[in-house]
Amino acid sequence: IHNLIETNKELFSRENLFITSFGSEGKSGGKIAYEFRHTKLIAEKNFVNAWELSKLPESSTVIFVEDLIGTGTQSTEYILEKLNLIINPSTIPYLLTICATPEGIQKVTTETNFSVINGILLEEQLYQHYSDTCNYFTTKEKHKIKVLNDRLKKPNRKDYDRGLLVTFHYSPPNNSMPILWKHGYPFIDKKGKENKWYALLPREY
């Protein structure tokens, strides 16, 4: 957070600059907004709640803070279906995220009117461990990982899993491998028996 503020000084020094969480109440955006406030790098008056967005001055810059942009699908849907209905047309919106995949950033910036400020770029060859271009695991290991993670997914559901091994201190995102966070999920093991998965880092929500 500190580095993002330091490298975007012009943006954070704008008049009528406001910061708020991205996403539903109590979700990851709220956690990052909490951390943002407690850095004391931005004045308390710059932070607003979602219900105040429509009351902001004309041409305000609003920075929505989030932990991660994965596929970009959830972020884009939330902007188009929720935020664009409540923010003023003159608002200059940004989505600031701790980390993001290149494809997620592209989806948000091409399908919405939001600009993206990102901390760590989760490139395919380094962070997306199912990818053929990522060599963190051997081909054999990668196959086993894919098979195991596929057992923890419901068919016909939107798949946000990008093969990441990423977590935050409060919870892993759903773009990380399900084996990390899908605690108590029923699955059929390789012997054909029903079982329940015990996650290393159970997801809070």
C-alpha cells in the first residue's frame, strides 16, 4: 500500500480525492480499506462509505481498493451492475488492487470506465501454475495438481481458479487453487470413495 501511494503521488494529492472499499460489505475490499486507513498516509477525511458516493462533488476522483483482480469477471460485473448505478457520471474512478493478473487488468480496463492501479503483476509464467508457460512444477506434478483441484469444483460453475498460490493474512482469494481453501468440500477420491477436503487455509467467505 505504501509503495502504491508513493508511486502515484499525483493521483493521491488531487483535490476531491476519495477512497472507499470495492465489493460487498465485509468482503476483501473492506479488509484492504481498513489497512489503508491505518497506514495514516492519507487523511481520514478522504475515506468515504459506499452510501456517500452519489453525494460527492462533481468530477471527484474515487479510488476503490481491493486485494486481487483474478479473471476480472467479478470485478467487471460489480462495476457494471452495481457501481455505475450509484456513482456520479462525472466521477473519475480507479480500482486499486494489491495484485492482479494481466488478463484481469485488461478485462476491467477494456470493459469498464475504470483505470487500474496494481501492485504485484501475477504473470502467467511465474504465478499461474496450471499454465504450460509456468515451470514452477514439473509436468508430472502439474498434472497431479490439476486433477486434484478439479475434484474440488462443481461442474457448470464459473471457474475463477487461475492456479495461483496466493493468500492474504485474512483469507485466500478464490483465484487460488481450491486445495488451499475449500475446507470441508465433499469430493470423490481416486479410489472412488466419498471424502471431505481439509484445507490448509480455509476461506472465510
